Amino acid sequence: MTSGDKEPENSPVFWRTQEMLLLQQVTALAGRDFSPDTVLREMLHLLSELLGLNRGRIVLLDESGQSSQIRYAYGLTADEISRGRYTHDEGVTGRVLARGQLIIVQDIDNDPLFLGRMVARNNLPSGPVSYIALPIQIGQRTIGVLACHRIRSRARPLADDLTILRILATFAGQILHLEQHLREKTEALEQRNALLARALETRTSRYGIIGSAPQLLRALSELERVANTTASVLLLGESGTGKELFARALHLSSPRRDKPFIRVNCAAIPDSLFESELFGYERGAFTGAQTARAGWFEQADGGTIFLDEIGELPLAMQTKLLRTLQEGTITRLGAKRELHIDVRLVAATNRDLETEVAAGTFRQDLYYRLNVIPIRLPSLAERRSDIPVLVLHFLNRINQANQRNVSLSAEAIKRLQRHAWPGNIRELSNVIERMVLLADHALLSAADVDRYLPRENEQAAPTPALATPPPSPPAYIEDIRPYVSVASHTADALRQALDRCGGNKTRAAQLLGMTARQFHYRWQKLVAHR
């Protein structure tokens, strides 16, 4: 026989080639896909096609461990598979499961142990048909059976079939063990993740903070790590990111939780009143001071004081604040003696204080004193995964407060997730409130939501100086007033708007698309101090 001739069918070399092909195909498939559904069904298919061991099936124990059924098969109908159920020690299959030993039925027609439950005899080949059943084991525990029919009148030795079947039974056990291991690990991870999610929800909700985005939890973790110290904390981030909530969370997680928490908005205090507001005054300290009054620092003694928008402090007050932080004392306006106080300072700003220091508008030594523990709060755009739960939180709160029942469709919530939110959580809350109050039906769609969102080009573009009168607003309310930054208007634009409105600041603010408070704040910053 030349090298180009094929081996005769049913020769030993032919069968060895078939065996190697089967093992190669099965192991290659297992390397690509660990799923028993895929690998074991293909294994039974190849067992029939390449080696002639037909109607292969894998029977596995159920959860009770007292009965079993066919899980994977090839060459059997669905009806035949449904009949493949066995109780403990029932028939050949049940006995292999119970005893964990190989059983060979040489002739199924002459063995009383063989049940013949699944395939009718007239559907099998004429002549002697054998049945081979091997245990599938994980460790020393039998979990299933690999079985098949074998025609006895064939040239291939029975010992060769048994060898390959033992290899495949071991392989099936390994695949099933791997699936069981992965399933247990996955279930354990899912349980752990569920516990962690509940813990995170409890942890954040304890402080009134909504969300579980990684950036949010990172900031909260940093805050909790320094809660037991006395170091000053500087909260950084855009306006509307929840700095007051974080300041309160720091207070609640600290040993000072039972003492006062005082919040001071530095942007709302006129320059002439800073000292008396922060440090208090004695009776007669100035005209109208009929009685003495404790300042915010004194009221916060033993607790925490939160100075929001600390970048608004005048330079003179920055010096006095630095002295208070360094020495732990205050002096009331008009007093002659110092008072010792024990206060934890938390400050917040949306400004770049390093730039303010370089410009000479913020003291460098005070900046270093405040910047001991800087914590950056993420913007809403950085934690979009939290938007759905925030939306539901605001909807529930605003619906209850106004006796409404407005809800949003899934697409509407997705639309809110895609929005830029330059005003962060505060802007989101305002949009939800506006939708609840103005909605004319209970369920709002994505198209409905679009009516209440500011256009992105309106958010980004500052209002130019008013050369021509702006168009009249529509008769109906279509959009929310866009969020604008502190530098969105020049002093000349503010002055020109005020002139057009005859000195009425409220109308000037409406003309420029701002609230009266925003206009007043910008007027003070850009015009009054020129």
C-alpha cells in the first residue's frame, strides 16, 4: 500500500484516526466554549458519527440526589428524552448512579435489568444490541451517567470503545465540575454584590446623599476617612454638586455629630456685615446693637461650621478667619476679650482658589490652611448612572409636596441621562419641579421632557451686549431658564439692560434670562466694585 492510499475502513489505524479526531474536536470546542450544553451535545454527536456509538445520552442527578433524568442526548427524540427518568437504583442507569460502577449489557433483549423505557425495540437495529453505561464522577461522588447503544456485530473491539468512553466520561465530569464551580462563584459574587449595593445604599442614604456612582462613593470614602480628625476640609467642585450635603455628612460621621452644624453662605453676606455675622457683637458695638449676639463661629462651638462659597470672603475677613483657625479664638465686634472656641471648619468653593491666590484676591496662607484635605465632588455628568435614582427621588418628593402624580417613561429618563446638566443636581431638581408643576398629563415622554430642558447652545453661549431689543418671550412657558455661569455677562451688558428697564433690576434680570438674585450678585461683583 502506497503512502497516498487511505487506510481500509474498520482497520485499527482507521479507528485510531477517528478517535483522535473526536478528541481533537471536543477539546477544541471546550477551549472556545465552557458551556456543557454546547460541548457535551457535540461530544455525543461525534461519538455517534465517528465511532458508531449511537443514541448517546448523559443522565444527571437532580437537586434531591434521589432521582435522575437525561440532560444531554443525540439521536433521541424529545418524547424519548422525556421518558429518560430514573429513581435511585432503578434499571441499569439507576444502578450505575447508585453504585458508581460501569455496567455493560451484552444483549438488551436478554437482560432483565435493562428497562427498554426510552426507545422502542422496533426502532433499533436487528440483531444483538449492547448498552454501555459509565459513571460520571466529580471526585469520589457520582453525579451522572454516560450511556450509549452499541451494535455487537462490528470489527472494532469492545475494549477500544470502553477506553474512549472512559476518557469522555472523565472529560464530562470535568466540564460539569467547572460549570458547577463557575455557577457557585457567580452566585456568591451576585450575593456579595447585592449585599454591597444594599450597604452602599444604606451608607449614602444615611447622609441623605442619593446615588452609588464610583466617583461619588470615592468622594464619600475620602470624607469618612478624615471624619474623626480635626483637619480643615475643602470641598471642591461645580455649583450644584451637593457640597452642603457632603459637609453635613462629614459632621454626621464625626465625633461632633451631636453638636451644632452651622452653615454660612458667604456669597449672601454683604461685606460690611461679615465680621458681625461670623464673630458676633457686643451691645452698643454699633448703632442699632441693642443686645449682644453670638456669631456663627461661637454658635458652632464644639461642632462644625460650613463656610459655603468661601471664595467670596473679602481680604480683610480672610485675615481674621486665618487668625481664628490658627489660634482657636474669636473676638466679638466691640468686645475687649477673646473667646476660645472648638470648631471644625469645612469650606466649599466652585472657584479655582489657586488662580485667585495668583491674582491676589485670596490669601495664600489661608488657602494652604483650608486645603489640608481637599475633596473633589463629581459633577452630575460624571455620575450619569445616578440620574435615574435621582430623578425618582425628586419626583417622589415634589409629587408629595404638591399633591401631584407625575411620572416619567423609561425613554424620558434616558433623555435626562443624555443631557449635559451644567447646573448639576440643583438644575436637575429644578427641571423635575418645573415638569411636575406644569405637566398637563400624568406620564411624560422623552418629547415632553425636551420642552423643559434648556437648549445646549443656550447653555454654552454667553449673552452678548444688548445692541438690539431681544425677541419677546412666547406666551407659554416652553423652556427652563438656562444655567449661566458667573462670568456669562459683562458689566456693560448688565448696565445696558438696567438702563433699558428704567433701573428695575428684576426686569433687567428677566431681560437677560437670569433670576433677580443672579442679576444682583453679578451687579455687585462686576459693577459696584469697579
